[in-house]
Amino acid sequence: MRKLLLAALGLGVALAQQISPQGILVNPVPTDLVVKVWVDKDPAKRGNAVYQVGEPIYIYVNVNRDAYVYLFNINADGRIDPILPNAFERENFLRAGETRRFPPEGARYRYTVTGPEGEDRILAVASRRPLSLGEILDVEGSRVRVQGAEGLARALSIVIEPLPPRDWVTDVARYFVGRVTAPPSTPATATLAVDSRPQGAEVYLDGRLSGRTPVSLSVNPGRHEVELRLSGYQPYRVTVNPRPGERVQVFAQLVPERRQGTLAVTSSPSGAEVYVEGALRGRTPLSLSLPEGRYAVELRLSGYETYRATVQVRRGETTRLDVRLNPIPRTGTLLLESSPTGAEAYVNGAFRGRTPLRLVLDEGTYRVELRAPGYEPYQATVRVERGRETRLSASLRPIRTGELFLEARPEGAEVYVDGRLAGRAPLRVTLEAGLHEVRVLAPGYAEYRAQVEVRPAETLRLFVELVPVRAVLELYLNAEARVFLNGEEVGLARGGYLRLEAPFGDHELTLVAPGYRTLVQEIRVTGNQVLRLTLRPL
């Protein structure tokens, strides 16, 4: 059984530049990375969970972005226990939105609370990149090589120092061991332990010089401004908010001041844009104050070639760069090639020769078309730049299609090609070269069906006149009546009977007889039919 000795977690050193209400230093730089750690008895993180000695405990952690997560427990007596990674859980990479429990379901180990009693804290550190903790953490032995909150904080500050400020963040979980409430009385003051690397920095507390690092100061609870100053280094500032009796540790990794030099740039002609490390800094003549180091410099001026150089800026010195810019030629070359060769080349619609072809053109954009018998036309837009050769190589595709132009009577007849509706006549359609089945359909007409051959790059014209289709209608009526079809009188039903012919399709049938109501009825003719209709007396 693995024991987890959980005690007061007094960690709060160089993990960031701001102190939380729990006395833990956090990252003051805004970042979209968030980590949250809590225990099973306190998912809302109110800090009032109580565990008795011998009870099991579960630790939860969640991240909102992909991150590597490290969990530490620091006892009140300075002992530090690793939670993640450990000998059983080496994988500490969490996906965005993932929540993980330790120990997980079915794990070969468990965490059991032992002494001492008091307020306990668990620290979570999340980083977008894996941290090199080999000097701090012995995963196989499940132990931390440093002791005490200050020692761990110093070690972590060295590891985190190379990371961009937005790439890491921390969180803390609090709970109690063996007692329900905090001690009945608390000291009236708090302790502020301040250290730096290098040491010897002046410590200003709320604007007053209070000593040099390392130094321990007794302060009133509440908000305080701490500033560290050391010659040759940038000032370090942090805001702390200790509670009564709390010991807050501030450790500053001081950053050396940038050593400045001057870069003076002139050009002929003047007015050229000056880019330093890709950023526009002004126009020539230009004088810039820059930190010591090497810089990539570009000068750009319309109508002139871009000038590029790398310069060294030294502290306290002026580096001069005087440049004579070279004019850009106003013309460029366009090389046209094709497969097969010998294609006609048209530039902006004008014939310029046959491929392969090299043309000298003014700088600009051109429309190019290549044509060859039996091949599809090739079109492209190219940009010709001054003093450069632009090459255009085209593989012409053989023409594999032809056209079918079909007219039909009546117009509007549906045209099917190879079983698919292609449209209504008259119709022009592009088809693959070869044999195709054509069908033409119209209501009231006989279907037209044929097989046609479409040849490459040719147009096949086809005229189809459909043959009307008619059906025989036999009408049986209860009275002698005049018969109208689509408004046109087609006969008289003598003795109540009439035989007539009608084309296929939808029609309006009207029956008129003296002494009877006029009957109007829609009928659909799809073949020979017998209709029995009854007229009603007036």
C-alpha cells in the first residue's frame, strides 16, 4: 500500500510574479491556459474539506487546453510528495477538457491520509511544453530531491524560466487533516521571505527600502507592493496579499538589462523602407536604438531591388549601414513550352508564335492561351516581373468530347442520353466521344429511340419529329348530348353513344344536352377507354 503524507502546502516562490489569496505565486500574464485541481470531498473548492488520518483521498485535475500537468504535495514539516508523475502514473499529458483522477479506477495503488494534522494544499503546474524535472523528481523512487517549499520553488523557477510567460499556469487545492476548523487564534502579522538570483538586490516594500536579498520581513496582513532592484538588471515587481500568520515567499529570477547600441541606416536614393527582423522601423535616413546583438536588415524602395544584410549592433557603439540601391529592370522574360510542341501561343488574345517561345514583355499580368489541333485549348494567367524569367509549361490534353445538338417537334420534348435526363429540346450537350443512346419523349407522342455516334471535336446535329399517339374513347350517356374536347366540339352522342379519337394526355371533356345540367370533367387518356357518364336533369 502506498501512503501519501499530506500536510500544509506552503509553496509560493518563483512560479510567477503575483501572489494568490492562498499564498501561492501565480502567473500574472494573461493566458488562455487554465488548470484546476481539487479533492473528492471538495469539488467546489471551498477549502473546508476534512480528512481523518487513515482515510483514502482522491485528487482530480482538469485542463482546458492540451498541457503537461505536474502535481506536488508539500508537508508542513517540509517533506514533499510527488502525485503526478509517479512510479505508477508516468503519463502526465492531458487533452483539452480532460479530467483525470488519482489514483484512477482500478489502479494498483491508493492514497491514504497520514499526519500531521493541519491545513493541507496540493499544487498543480500546467505547461504547454514538458518540463525537465530530472534534477527535482525521482519518478521511480516516488520522491522529490529537494526539501521545503522554498527549495521546491527555487528548483521549479529554474525549470520554468525558459518558458514563454503565456505557456504555463498553476492552481492550488486546500483541505484539513484531523480537525474541522482552523486554529482558534492567528498571529496578527505575516512573514514575507524575499530572495533573488543573483542575491544582493535592494528590497523595497511599499516604496521603502527594507533590506537586501535574502531577507525576511514581518508585515501586516493585506496588500503590499514588493520591488527588487539590482544594478545591471531589470526591476522586479510583485503584489502580495498575505493572511495573518502566513509565510509568503517571493523569489525573483532577475533579468539582465538590455545593453543598447545604435544602428544608422542611409540609402541612395533615400526614402527606402527599413525592415529590422521583418518589422518596418521607418525610412532612410534612419537611426535606431537597439539591444546588443545581430539583426537581419532589409531596405525596400519601389523600382529598386531589395537590399538584405546582417549587421552586428554593439553596446555603446553606432553601426552604420550606407546602401546604394540598384534599379529593377522594367521588363521580364516569358518562356512558353508545351507538350506536344508547336502549339499556337496567344498573349492577351494576340498570336505571338509557336511553342517553345521566349518573349520579352513589360512587367505585368498576361492572359496566355495555347492551341493545337486535336487538343483542348490551354489557358492561364501569368505574372511577368522585372528582371526575371517566368516559365509556363503546359501538357495539352487531347480532345475526347464532341457535341450533340438536338431539335425536336414538338419543342420541349424531354431528351434522355444513356438513360439520364439531359434536358428539353432544343438541346446542346457535350458528350464523350463514342456511341450513345438517345430517347425523346413527349406526352401524346410515340417515343423516339436511336443510337448515335459522337466524334471528337465535332458537332452532331439531330432533328426528331415525334409521331402523335391517339386513343379511342367510347362514351355511353343517359341522354343525347353535344360533346366538346378541350373546348372544341368533336361530335353528337346520338342515342347517348359516341366513338371518338383523342391524343394521349390530359383533356377537358364537356357534355351539353337540352334539359340537363352541363357536365365538365377532366380525363387522362393513356389508351383506349370506355366512359359511362350520367347527366342530371335541370
